[in-house]
Amino acid sequence: MKNSILFIFLFLVASVYSQSPDWSVNASSYQYNMTFTVFLNVNGTVLTNANDKVGAFVNGENRGEATVVYNANAKKYVAYLTVLANTAAETINFKIYDSTNDLIIDVPKTEIFEINKNIG
């Protein structure tokens, strides 16, 4: 019984203190960028926690990440995402980290990388 209680306690502590994914990227490895201004919505819930983030990936390789911040002018929470590449026309996939639920969600929408393009 003590082992069961200890396991449940450790599981709850691990869930509360879980760390967000490290989606950092070495910007000096890339020549071009593309920027996005996005709001994060998961199943109808807008993400507003400073630990919530979005990541951009090309063929599974991280190409950018951004956390949620409050934009007072727009009166909403947004993420300013810079995506990096060395060539145009690569397909960008996105993932969202929902820190409240400690979930990584694959975003079904993709974008094609265009040098110096701004979306949002």
C-alpha cells in the first residue's frame, strides 16, 4: 500500500513539474527566415500560459519555436514564430505544446517556406 501511494504521489509531482519540450534551433545554421504571428487554439481553448508554445519542423527537424505572450494592442495572446531554412519550398509542419495538460499536439495544417514571408 505504501508503494502504491508513493507511486501516485511521484506521478502527480512529475505531472505538475513536467518540462516543456526543448524545440530550440541553431539560427546560425540557416540563411533564410519566414515569420508567423499566430494564436494557439486547442479544441476550442485559446492557450494563454507563458509555457505554451508552438514549434515548426521540416522533415522532423526543428526549425523554430515561440512561446505565448499577451499583445495588448490586439487584446489577445499570440506567438511570434520565426522559421528558418536554407532553401525555399520546404513543407513546414507545426506542433503545439499545451503546458496546462502537458500535451504535444500535431497541427494538421502545413505551410510552404517562402523566404522573408510574413504570415499573421
